[in-house]
Amino acid sequence: MEVTVRIFRYDPEKDQRGHYENYTVEAHETDRVLDVLELVKGHKDGSLAFRRSCAHGVCGSDAMRINGRNALACKTLVRDVGTEIKIEPLLGLKVTKDLIVDMEPFFDNYKKMLPYLINESPLPVDGRERLQSPEQRARFDETTKCILCAACTTACPSFWASEEYYGPAALMAAHRFVFDSRDEGTTQRLEILSETNGTVRCHTAYNCTTACPRGIHITEAIGELKMAMVTGKLD
Amino acid sequence: MTPRTLPIKKRGFSFEVFMWAFTRFTVFAMYGLILAGIFGALIVSSKTGAGFGDILYWAFFPTLAENPLGQIGMTVLAKLMVISLTLVACGHGVHGVLEIWDDYVTNEGARRWARNIVITYAVAASIIAVYVILSA
């Protein structure tokens, strides 16, 4: 089938501002949008720039706006978006070139959440594992699925308003450790989250939940963080 | 497995979090007060045989002599209800304005100024509203 792709193009060395270019390629309905992009880059215009890595929905590199919705190009099939596909870079982050955005502000916010296990207590007697029950593990299972693709953060109206807002992905990183029974950095993280750019900037628009390619219930998880700050309950 | 609950000092309970909780509380409070007001009005109307228009008239012009429900007047309870509704609505509304401001303005100084202005306005507006209601 013939597929027409309308792609946002921007080369900082040539263009004052971005523009769109149309390409027509032959693709199967079971092809992914990433395959279509590869066809364009391989056969139509080698200067097209986009990120990709694993191509299997795990690395989160190829998040972009496909027909106005944030999605991973490698997980979106042509049959699901039709024969006329509009592809744009993620919103809210500076475009570096074509479909590539500057992820620095996104990862800066992520790092502010102290996204690692904090535990200064002595190791258990056997010197090996800090044990955890299946129920305790299940408490934060949902947010361990995050692949940091930024689809949620760049779908968030609060993040569009200001990139100072930590954003849903950073809050997911916080959630993953705040509710981990082995972690001892909860108070530090909750103090960070209670800042002006923390959870209070989330106005439950639910865009993040819709955008997440991993199906994480992000807004619900942010709600759990808010309730933890009010009630102090972590179970 | 003992439940994990953080003491209040370790929850990162800041002004922002307090206002977030306050804003949610005021929504429920407003719904409660509005429902109480509606039920009160229905009870009054059933006792006096007043119509919906009379009830509305009573609600907005409670002290006018020509009010068909003038004999009921605005009781102390009614005044307290209206004061409560005004205060929670004012608190909820001004905090909403502050939320929108904070979404777009990230400068610390501008945020502090906006907060001071909005809180001053909320306190002043509440005092004036309470005075007007009590003197009605």
C-alpha cells in the first residue's frame, strides 16, 4: 500500500524555523511507523534525523508525535494510523534536528528524584539480600515499567507551560522508590516532590496516562504520591 | 509486615501540599454546603408554600421588605452557612488563580509576590464578605 508521510523537518544550520515535507513510500499495513521512517531515510532523504535503538518498545528512543499523539514509532503499526501519517517531534522540548529533541531538561528533572535505592542500614545477617515480600514488591511494580521515553512528560500541559515542572516521568521514578520497602530515602524524595515544581503542578489532565506506551497508570501513581504526602501511608 | 506510615515531619508537608489538600477539602465543603442550602430551601418552601422563584428571591434578597419570605429573615444559622460557603469558595478560587500563575511563572520572586498579593486579597475579600453578610 502507498503511504504518505508528512514529516516535520528542521535543520538548525539551514532553517530559520521548522517546516513539513511529504514523502510517499510503499509499505505493508503491518509495518511499523519506524519502518516507514527507515524507508524514507534509506530511499528518499538520507538527511532525515530521528532517534531509534532497540526498535522493540523497550529503549524508549523513538518517542514522537504520530498523527498528533505521543507514541513509540516502533510500537505503532501503519494500519492503526492510516495511509496518511503526520510525524512530529515531541512537544515541550527544544528541537535539535528534525524529529530529535533535546532531552537534557527531561533527564535533569529525572535525576532530581534521586532515582536509585538509598539504604544506609547494615546488610542482613547473611550479608546478601534485603528481602521483600511479593506484596511489597507489587506495591511499586507498575512504575518499574517506565522506559523514560518522555512520551508522558511531553504530553503534559503543565510541562508545556514550564519545563521546570519535574513532569510525570520523573514522578514515576520517585514513585518507584518511595513505595519500595527497602528504600530509606523516602523523606528526601517527598521533600523534593513537595516543592512548587513537584506533584502540585500535576492537574490530573490524564494526558500522561493516555500517552504512556507501557500502559502505566501514571496519573493514579502521582495521586498516590500526593496522598502519601498528606497521610504518610506508604503501603 | 508492619504498615509503613511516615510521621508528619517526614512527609515533605509544605505550603504547596497543604494548599493542594485544602483546595480538595474546600470542593467537598462547597458541595456539602450547597446541598445543605438546597435541602434547607426545600424544607422552607414546603413549610411556607413558597415557589422556586420565591426561594431564589429569598436567597439573594433576604432582608428586603417586599420579600415574600421576609418573615423568616436571615437567621444566624443561614448567615453562618453563607459565611462558610463564601470563605471556602474564596479560598478555593484564589488558590486556583495562584495555581495557574505558578504553572506559567517560574521566577521565585514573581511567585512569592503573587502569593503575597493573592493571600492578602483572599483575607481582605473574606473580611469584607463576612461584614456584608453579618450586617445584612
